[in-house]
Amino acid sequence: MFRSLSMVWLIGLFWSACTTSSSSDKRLLTEDERRSIDEYRSEVELGRDMAGRLLQFYGTYNDEELMRYVNDVGLFLTSFSDYKDRRYMFTVLDTKIVNAFACPGGYILITRGTLLALKNEAELAGVLGHEITHVGKKHIFTTLMNLDPTERSKFVEEVDKGLSTDIATRDRRRVSSSYTSDTGAWLARYMSGSAGAGITLLQAAKAGMLIILDKGLDQKLEYEADEMGVQLAVRAG
């Protein structure tokens, strides 16, 4: 529990570092610049919620040396990516399940089971490169944003009925205040269609969990992440 809470604290620190612009600063920006900042803040807040659910459910693997190594490899890879302006956090989930998750905003989580299955550093670079591409290309975020009103209504309905996994349905009351923030309000406004099928940040987070745990991303996006992830690993040597 202590480990999970400490990682949630780190996520909060990561988030605060990404949201330093004040309201007075924003008045000096153009409408497009404001929109870009608000979209990025929404992406990070959405990813923070999703990563927090995974961390609370699985816990982090208690090996500082391994955690440091995964971060070193991950951050080295990002220095060769096309998304150097983004911040990334890498962590190891304490489960034997073989999987890795890319949450919007730069939260990348790889399982202990995956690390045990890898043969060398090149394979680790390939996995992390794939997830870095998902984040950089905003695959989950844009998938949620691009749902048409009808699809969105069905998606929210499915989410609100409850999912098959406790990770997705867990009520994270610690961060519930964020759902009434300016960022949450912007996301709800942006994702509201003419049919009135708006989606709150909480619903978006649950929908994101539904995508990464059950439905999966579109195959074209997975192939793109494979291709660009390998290119990134090659660039990094």
C-alpha cells in the first residue's frame, strides 16, 4: 500500500510539473494556444487517472535498481523520439502478467512478467518504443476524442454499466475533485456532440481503461506503434 501511495504522489508531482501556466499567463495567449494547452492538460490528467488505477490495483515492483534501469532506457529512447517536448514516467507493475500500458500524457507502465520474458535490452527498447509511440501519437486520447456522438453514447453506457475488471470500475475518490476542475470542464465541452452525448473526465478515464484492458486500439494504430517503436529503438542504437 505504501508503495502504491508513493507512486500516486509521484504521479501528482509529475502532473504539477506539466501544469505551471497561470490564468494570467493564459490571457496573453491566442485562442489556438489556449486550446492546445488545455488539451495537453486534459491528456495528462486523463493519463494520471488511468495510471493511478493500474498502480493501485497491481502495485509497483519494489526494486529501485530495476526501476531506475527501466527509466534510464525509456528516457534514453525518448531523447531520440519526435516528441522530446513531452514528459515521461516509466514504472514497473508488480504482476506476472505479460503486458505494458501507455496512458495518455506520458505514463508508461510495464509489468514484471514482461521484463522476465525479455531476453535482452534491445527487446526492452522495442517494447518501450512501442508504448512511447502510443503516447507521442496520442492514440488513446484521439480515439476517445474522435468517437462520434452515437458511438460515444454507447461507450459511456457500457462504461457506466460497469466493466469486467475492478481496475476500470474502482472509484478513485482521492482525485474526485479534479473532475470538476477547469480541465475536466474543457474535456466535457470538447467531447460534447450535437446529440448532447457529453463525457466527463471520470467517464473518459474508465473508457480509456476499457480500451487498453478489453477492447484494444485499432489494429492500424498498433501497427504504427510497432513500426515507429522499432525505428526509435534503431535510432537509439
